[in-house]
Amino acid sequence: MGLFLYLPKIKTMKNIIIMIIRFISTSILGILVGMIAMMGMHYLSMVFYPLPEGVSLEDANALNEYMKTAPFGALIMVIVSHSAGAFIAGVVGKFLANISLWKQQNSFKLQALFIGLLFTYFGWLNLQELTHPSWFKIDLFFYVPAAFIGTKLVSK
């Protein structure tokens, strides 16, 4: 008889777990699409600012040497690419969260923060691994607002 007293709590816990799984899965899918878009924009920016001979995105040592002499415009394009990646991740994550099959009363209010903070963390790791000018750290301040704007764009 005591088991029946806990059934509503178990059902509520099941809903919470499903909501957490939806939150994480839509956010991660958004982040994956955002990172693909960010890399696409990096390659697109190389049309305007091609890498010197012998430098590739896969060779960290050569890229570190190039970053010391990279033109200002190329570095701005990198910041724009990073922000656009976070923006697209926010758009895709919120779009997936709004699918009628997954949509619930509780919207994922913290999704933009989650996506933005993950992009910020990965950006910080990038700053630690590659040589950047000291002013380039401003890049870290654009991820969360970009993800927030992306999620707000889809919310309306």
C-alpha cells in the first residue's frame, strides 16, 4: 500500500529526467552544428586572408608562428567566426527544443547560458593552446551574448 503513495513522485522524477535528457541532447546537437558552422566560417575567412605557404589549421606549431604576424582583419574574422558559431548553436539548440514532439511547459531557459559557457570554455582552451595577441582575449566575452541572441531569435 505504501508503494502507491510514491507513484506521483516517480512519475514527476521520470518527467524531470526526460526533460534533462532533452535539454542536454538539443544543446549538444546545437553545439555540434555551431562548431561545424564556425569551422566553415574559418575556411571561408581564408578566402580573404589566406594562410601562408606551409601553414594549416591542423599544424599547431606553424599556426602559432603565423598568429604572431597575422593581420588584424584575419583575427577579427576569427572572432566573428567564433561568435557566429555560438549564435548558430543557440539557434539550432532552441529550434530543436521547440519541436512540438519535445516541447513542454518548461522551456529551456538556461540553454543559451549552457551553450555560451561551453563555447567560452572551448574558446579559453583554444587561447591556452595557441598563441594569440593579448587583446584577443576579448573573444571570450562574445560567446554567451551570441548564444543568447540566437535562442531569443528562435523564441519569437
